[in-house]
Amino acid sequence: MSQIVEQLKSVLGADNVVTKDMAKYLRGSEQPAAVVCPGTGEDVAAIVKAAAEAGVKVNVGGRVVDTAGLGGGIAVVTQRMNQILEIDKDNLTCWVQPGMLHKDFCDSLLKEGLYFPPEPYAVGTSSIAGCFGVGDPDSKSFKYMPPRTYIIAYEMVLPTGETMKIGTKCIKCVSGLDLIHFVSGTRATLGILTKILTKLLPAPVCKSVVVADLPNISAAAKAFLAIQKRRLFVTRENAITAKLGQNILSGAKGAVAFVDIEEFPKANVEYAKIVEAELKIAGATTTKIITDPKEYAATELGWLKAREAVNLNANKVRFTVGASNVVKGLDAAQGVVGPLNENEFTLIEAQLGKITVATANPDADAVKLNNAAMKLGGNVSGLLGSKLRCDEYSDTAMFDSITQLLHNIRKEFDPKGILAPGVKF
Ligand SMILES: Cc1cc2nc3c(=O)[nH]c(=O)nc-3n(C[C@H](O)[C@H](O)[C@H](O)COP(=O)(O)OP(=O)(O)OC[C@H]3O[C@@H](n4cnc5c(N)ncnc54)[C@H](O)[C@@H]3O)c2cc1C
């Protein structure tokens, strides 16, 4: 092992190969032989090639690397590769390096009047390559589509150390099997992204948010369904228990609704009035339309922090039922975890059709909630759908053959099994 560490020092420079005090770069209990900080795609290729030759495991992260399965391997931190390389305002695209923080990326684009909608939970710490590595849909995806639609070309170091380049600035550049978007959600199992071309949108001209205090989460869900039926294309339509929603609407007592709108100014005003009316019909005791940019930003931050608090709760179970079934999904959840009024960590992201609840028995209740969700056309979301293997409904033969297919694809990319060892299909 010391041989590969010395080899990497000679390629990257000793300063970029850390072997002591590695904790700040790591998540998990296993210890790598070294944390390495490449500065270029060529550096990444050299690292992976050396690891492949030595049969050493490798994992990658923007700021922090998951050490699962990595014992004695190499943790690649891309924090030095953190620049926007090109913004093309006419084609609405941007070449970016993998280690730029998601938030920094979005903020830099906004200064240019441009918008990158995907919104990770850990918005302050996720990297832009991590956005596509994870690929999860979020609260805004109903309107703007999930991250995979925003990667249109990339450069990626394969587990053999070779570099793959694919995609162009043209939206119509794939006919047939689409290997570009396929990379989204693969969590570094197929390669390490070293350069990404993202699709962009023009920044919203006007933002406003309607917040309200409703008697409970179900009342919020009913209001959201009514808003959906009015065919308003709002950005996020979410609600959280009042205890966690105080930074969104101070003094709220039941459930706090957060509905934001990104349209042209006149449409914003009209949409906000209709949203407010529907929230009142559903029993809102307080409503507020926020248009002042500073107040909007503070309220949005309040929402993001409240969502993070729910996400950090180890006893949560998350499941999706589709935008039209949230009311029924909440009823089903009450049947499993008891009255939601007493459940401090309840959150709905209504357009995503997603419900998060807390429970004292997350493992057992996840199975029950999955079964309930599947009756409504959804499921407990899990890495590569693996949680779908819940007893009552799953087709185990189908599950096994799909899993085998994924294993075969992974093996084709990574014959020695060196990349992202902690990611299990
Ligand atoms: C749109 C969106 C929605 C999300 N929704 C949820 C949610 O509902 N609940 C939840 O708990 N979490 C959610 N997440 C995940 C979460 O917010 C963070 O994105 C994630 O925890 C970041 O983890 P990290 O610190 O490991 O980041 P990163 O270091 O950014 O890594 C994230 C993943 O990407 C891989 N990766 C990193 N760099 C590269 C690279 N250069 N090439 C290839 N792969 C790479 C990593 O190995 C890891 O698997 C969401 C993420 C996104 C993008």
C-alpha cells in the first residue's frame, strides 16, 4: 500500500496526498490508506489507473468521501476541481468541474441571470458531480424535472483509468440507447466525473411564496390537491408540522404550508391569490403572500432548514404515492404510525407525491408503509429501487433478474470491482 501512496505523491505532489488527520474528509468507520486531492482530469485518470493496477478500492466525494468498503483504499476528494469552465448563454449550457459546491454553482449562475433548479437536501455541502451521482428528484422536479435531464455531456474516468467523453451542447444528440443520462444516480460505480456540461434555464423573473397555518398536514394536502386541479404550475408545494415550521411562519400552531411561485410578475400575483384562497378554503387561520426578495430568501431558508431537520432524524421513513394521492397516503401512514398530529417530523412534498413520517420502528414500518404506498402506485424510495424487495408485493424473480442485469453492467465498466465499493445494488 505504501507503494501506491508514494506513486500518487509523485503524480499529485505530496501536499495533495493526505495520510494523517484524514477525518475531516471522511464519513464512515473504515480508514483509507490516503485521501487524495486531484487538480485535473488527468490526475484523476492517473489515480484510478494506479489503483486498478494495484487492485486497490477507490471512492470519490466533493468534500467528504464515504468509506464503506474502502478499508485501506484511496479516497478521492475533488474540492480542488471547483471551477466553472464555460457559461454559454446562447445555448444555455455550462461546463463545470465536479468538485464545485452545488450552492456556489447555483449562486454563480444566478449572478448571470441563469438557473439550475435541482435542489439537494444537503445543499450547502453537496458537490455538483454529487448532484448527478445521487440523481434524486426533489421538491422542484415536478415542475423542472429531475437532475438527470440537466446533464447533457460529460468527461468521466472509467474504472480502468481510461477517459470517456460523451455528449454535446445539442439537445438532439442521442438517437437510440442513451448513455448520457444513464450516468445519473450511479454514485461513482461506473466512473468518476471530471467535467460536466449542464443544461440551464433563464433565472425566474419573479419569485413569491404563500405561507399558511393550517389545522393539520392533511388539510394542507387537500389544499394542494385543489391547487393542482386549478392547473397552476407552482414550484414547490410543501407542508411541515408547526413545531418545525416556525422559521417559515412564526406563531403557527397546526401545519405550515409553503407554496412558491416562479413566473412573470403578473402571473405571480394571480397565482398567489388563487393559492391563498385555496389555503383559506382548507381552513388556514393565517396566510401570508411574501414578495419582498429578502423576506422570500429568509422564508426559503427557513423551509430548507426545516426539511433538513426532518431529513436528519434517524427514525424517519419516506415514501411516495404520486401527487394525486398524498391525502390517501397520509391516511395510510396514520394507520401505521398513529396520529400524525402527534408526529413532530411529518413532512409532505406534495408535487413529488412524497411523505416523510417518524416512527419508533423504522425498519418494520418501512415494510408496512411500502406495502401501503404500492397500493397507491408508489413505494418506499431506496437506492436503485432495492427497497422494492418488500415481502408482500415484490416479484422476487423479476427483482433478481434486474439486479443481475445491473451487476453485469457494473462489471462491464469495472471488471476488477474497484470503484465505490460501499454502493450495493
Ligand atoms: C436533487 C437531489 C435531491 C435529493 N433528495 C434527497 C432526499 O430526498 N433525501 C436525502 O436524504 N437525500 C437527498 N439527496 C442527497 C443529499 O442531499 C446530498 O446530495 C447527498 O447526501 C450528498 O452527499 P455527499 O456529501 O456524499 O456529496 P457528494 O460528495 O456530492 O457525493 C454524492 C454522491 O455522488 C458521488 N460522486 C461525488 N463526486 C463524484 C464524481 N466526481 N463522479 C461520480 N460520482 C461522484 C459520491 O460518490 C456520492 O455517491 C438529494 C440530492 C439531490 C441532488
